Amino acid sequence: MPFQSTEFVNWFRSVAPYINAFRGKTFVIAFGGEVVADGKFVELTHDFNLLAALGIRLVLVHGARPQIEQHLAKNKLEDAYHHGVRMTDAETMICVKEAVGRVRVEIEALLSMGLANSPMANADIRVAGGNFITAQPLGVINGVDLMHTGSVRKVDAAALNDRMDFGEVVLLSPLGYSPTGEVFNLTLEDVATATAIALDADKLVFLMDTDGVQEKKGGLLKELTISQAQAILSGKRKLPDDISLFLPCAVRACEAGVARTHLVSRHVDGAVLQELFSDDGIGTMVVESTLNTLRAATIEDVGGILQLLRPLEEEGILVRRSRELLEREISRFEVLEHDHRIIGCAALYPFPNEASAELACMAVDSQYRDQGYGEAVLNHMGALAKSQGMKKLFVLTTRTAHWFIERGFKEADVNQLPKEKKALYNYQRRSKVFVKNLK
């Protein structure tokens, strides 16, 4: 029996805007050595293959902490830290090189798979590596010499772009090289952040142990601005270790121009895909400023507005408007964008002779309701009416009376409508009239 599923079809259609938007974009994805040690990198490989197949330029940054610890224990060497940073002497550096080399070979092998009847069938992933990272020693901190532990000094962005232009996926290890031929042990978060900044990446993704940044009550914070993230970091609340580690990197990246940084769980199968190709995501996204924009509509917004209005028109909540009418009246409309997608709209029809304005066609995408967006649109339209000299704002509704009453509107008689509007009142719909004074 052929597979038929409305849910699948709807989902597949819903990701089309993301596929179009992501093609040719640069993503830097960082994951710890735990992903490889736990045997979960096979599934992650499938996701990387899909991203590459969609035309996304990928830079993968891997860690090797558990593998390094295993090598140190095997050689009976102390795993010493200073202020949370591994101290790397000459013997430790040998273990670091061995561990990183083995992890890298294993990752490259998995990325090279092309088994039939698997997600890697017909995959043609070419992996690029090289001395793209120039490093420098951290030096002496509080009297302690960290020796071969270093930090990123420079990223060869031009060389990385050349590799990606050639269709290769770049794999970076947590090692850096100096002009004098030395090798330094780096952290994966430093390499990933510096690389994303140097490439002016569209996204930086960290795979970590927790689901993302949580609010005080335990709920997941899906979106944070830089200022909100900084407030969390400077607060008194104790944060999980990985949040304390990766959230400052997310802030640093966004401040330097990286469009989006995502913190998602490494324990969820398909976490990267769920985060990047769904409206809600499953982790925390850090952005420079809010993704919401309220602005005047343009003719290019007609399609998006129609998508919002059609379901409400079919339910009889709103009066049906044709595309032609909407195009003629587009100057009356304001739209609410979330991450460049229209999720809300409303229209304002002023009656200057009576200092009154009608709020019409107010709609919010069903996926974004009960999140304060409707109230934001209402407040925006009220302020707009007031700026035009209006003293009252009125609305005609058949289904949402309580919502407007809760926001200061009072029921009024049809006779209280402006004369021009009263002449057009549809007595068959029997819409109720609600009025609010603009202060």
C-alpha cells in the first residue's frame, strides 16, 4: 500500500521556506567528543549529509575531551586544570594529538559512508582539513604556565571559503598552529566561535548536554537577545556547566555579526534538523535583537497576509477579502514579522470627521497565539491611530468579544458607529461593536 500521510505532506511543505533560505548559507556546527564516544555520531552524520545535500556550506568543529582523558589515564598522566582550562605540558600534548587524530579519522570515516538503502546512499561528502587555525599560547595565568594550551589567534577564512566553494565539508579539530611550528591544544568552543565570526556565518550551532537555556521555573527559553542572555549570565542563578560554557560564546558570536547561535541537546536524535527546520525549534536561539518587527505592509506582503486571513475567513470569523481588494487597501495594513516571516497583521480605517478609527482584519498565526503577539499588534495599532489624531478605536467582531473586553474595549450600539461605517454595517452578520478610548 503506498504511503500517504497528510501530516507528512504538510510537514514537507512547511520546510520549503527554510530550504530556500538556507541554500548557500554557512553553518558552523560544534559537538564534543562525547557524541563520537557514545556511538551517536552515525545519526548525526546522516543529518550533516542532508544539510550538505541541501546546498548548505558546512564547517564542523569536533571536540575530544573524553578521548583525551582516556589517553591520559592509559598513560597514567594527571589531567590537571587551572581556572577550568586544561594544562597541557609536553607529555599531555602527545596524548592530545593521539586522541584528536583518532577522533578525526573516525569522523572522516563515518562521513565517507555511502551504503545503499541508508540515509548515506549516494552521499558524496568530501571532507577538508588543514592548518586553517593559527593559535597562540594562553601563557601564564595567575602565576601558572599553561604551556601548550592556547587560544585562536587567526582563522584563515579565505582558505575555508575556497574549500566550501569547491563543495567540501570542512572538519576542524581543537588544535591550532603557530608560525614557529608549534601545536597548541584549543577548546572546541573557542575554535567554533572564532571560525563563525571569521566566516560571518549565518548560524553557529552548539550541541550540548542540556536542552538549552531554561527560565527560573524550568521552562525552556526558545529565544534570547544578546541583552537577555547577558542578564542571565550576570545573574545570581547557578547555571548548568554547559550553559556557562556555551552561552557566553553565543553572545560573543552574535555581537560580532553571526546572525543566529543555537544551543541544542546532543541527546535528541535529529536535534539539529528539528531546531533549524521548524518554527518552534527544540533548543535556545540567541540573536542580536528581537526577531519581531512591526511595520507598514507593502504589496509584497499580500500573499503572507492572505495566508493569515484565509483560515479565519473560512471559519466565518472575518469577512472574505479578495486579493484585488487587499492590494488596493494594502496601505491600511500593518504586519508583524518574526524572523522575516509574517505571523500577524491588522488594518486601520480612520474616520477623521469623528476622530474614530476601525481596527479590522486582525489576525495572528495559530502557531504563535497565546504568546503576547496579538496584544503587541493591538497596542501598535492603537498607537498608530492616536498618532493620526484619532480619539477612539472600534472593532466589529462575532467571535472574539471577550478578548477585546479584557483589553479595555466596551460594547457599544451600532448607532454609535461613524455614519459612513454604519451605512455599511451588515445586519445579517450581526457583528458586535466594541469601542476603546485612546488615552
